[in-house]
Amino acid sequence: MCIDCWLDGRKLASLPHHVDLRMCVHCGEFLIDNRWADCGLEMAVSIVAADALETIREVVVDESAVTVDVEEQDPQVYVAHVLAPVRVMDYRTAVECSTIVRIKNSVCKPCSRRLGNYYTAIIQIRSGAKDFDDDLRDEVLAEIEGSVSRQEANNRHLFITKIEQVPGGADVYVSSISLGRAVSKEISDSYGAEIKESPKLVGKTDDGQDLYRVTYLIRLPEFHVGDIIQFEGRYFKLVKLTGVGGRIMDLSNFMERTVRRTDMDSFKVYEKRSGLKEATVVSSSGKEIQVLRPDNYAMADLRIPEGFEPGETVKTVSIDDVLYLVP
């Protein structure tokens, strides 16, 4: 048979009367090819309509050139007109088909887990000090939330389920064990904290694997960045903390040095950063400034480090009745 006779009366492609498109009522994502995607309503309608196109065996569809015109009937029903270039052996033509796409409300897996308070790990924040400073707790929690938010941007299965403030700290419930481990490592590096990992068997998965929940206990040290600490008979400002140590600044000469994590066991907190006093700057000359002591308002001369630009006030600490600038 010639191609014209073969094509005569033959239906090359067709679409079903209707296609259902599942949309999560909470986040607005669409289920396409068994995966939830944030692609916009019209794009989702176009994709499911084009994917529903069926052809006879001899027809090859040029999928890259398929176009779909979407027409809204009501917010839950759309008509999709599909135009698909096709090839039958060396003969090329195009087919036109239409279908109704119905929007069906559903709930995606990440949203279902959020709504069900799902979690697999707990990050417990505790302090080595007698009292957990509220500002420090809020700072640590903000860093955790920021870290999770950055990771969630690439994976919606990673999220914080809830945060509970408990005596002596806070508990953060997260959706993934790997997320809990990564965030705990970040906090440990930022604050020089110790981590203790405690897994607990809570059941079996659908395929028979052991199901665990893991608790990451992060015990923050008594000292934190900005505190004045006593070390080797001298007084320093704690400038930086890492997972292996930190950096400290000598208040007598403003020289910085690196310390190992084992050295920090000898740290003694002389003054918390929240306890530093503001001194009013009266005048400035060269490498010195004149301030009013915050304890008795007497005039005091303070050395300043190179490049330091004092404002109207500067932070200070008094050690053995000697006032020191804390840059």
C-alpha cells in the first residue's frame, strides 16, 4: 500500500476523555510522573496532557516539538489541545487531539509528614554554664533554622518539625537523620561544642529494615565568642571558635593567636560578652582614646589596635581595677 492509502481513515493518535492531575492543597505542587514538582498550573496541565497522548505502533512522535494550548473551564477543569508532529516511515504530518484535565486535591509526602509531626532526629542544645543565656539560645536556634532553610531549598523532605524550649536548653525535631548530623556538625564547629550521638530503634520500615531515631546532644562550652577568658595567666577576648580550636586576642597588646581544642579545657570565663560595659569616648589622639570609666566616670586612657575606629562608646572590661578596651 502507498502511504496515502495506508493513512486513509487511520487514526494515528488519541487522548483519553479526561486526565486527572493531583495537586497538593498545602504547597501547590503537582504530581507528575510519580514525582511532586513545583512547575506552575499551566505547565503541569500541559505535561500530563502531552504524556497521555497514545499513538499506533508505526507512529513516532517528535516530543520536543509538541505544543499544548490550555483553556480554563473552571478552576478545577481545563481543556488541553495537543498538537504533535509525527513521522510514519519517511512521511511527516501532525495530529491534533484534545482532552479534559481535572485538578484533584491531594497532599504530597513532605506536607503529609509536616502535618503529622514526622521526625527521625532530635537536636538537643544544652549549655555547660549554669544558666543558658536567652540571647545565646536564640542565636543558636537561628543558626539551625538558617542551615535547615538552605538545605530545604534543594530538598523539601528536609525540614524542622518543631522546636521546644526545655529547662537548660532547647530541642529541635528534624525530618532526617542526615540533616540532624549535618546541622549538629555545623553548630559544633561554630561554637566549639561537643556532640554525643544516641540512636534508638523504634520499629521497622515497610521493607523490613530497622527504623531508628537519633538524638544529637550538643553541649555548648561555658565560653563563647566575645567572652573575656583567662588563660595561661593572661586575659583574652575569644574571637573565633572552630571544631578543632579557636582564636583569642590578648587584651594587653591586641595580638591574636590560635589555640587547640585541648588548650580550651583550661579556659576560665572572666566576663561574659553580655557583661561588657560601654564607656563614653571623650577624645581620640593617635593610638589612644580617652573615655569615661563606666564604674566611676573617671577619665581613663585606653590603647586602641591599629585600624580600630571608635564610635561614641566602646566596650570595655575592668580587670584588677585596670580598664581594658575590648575591640
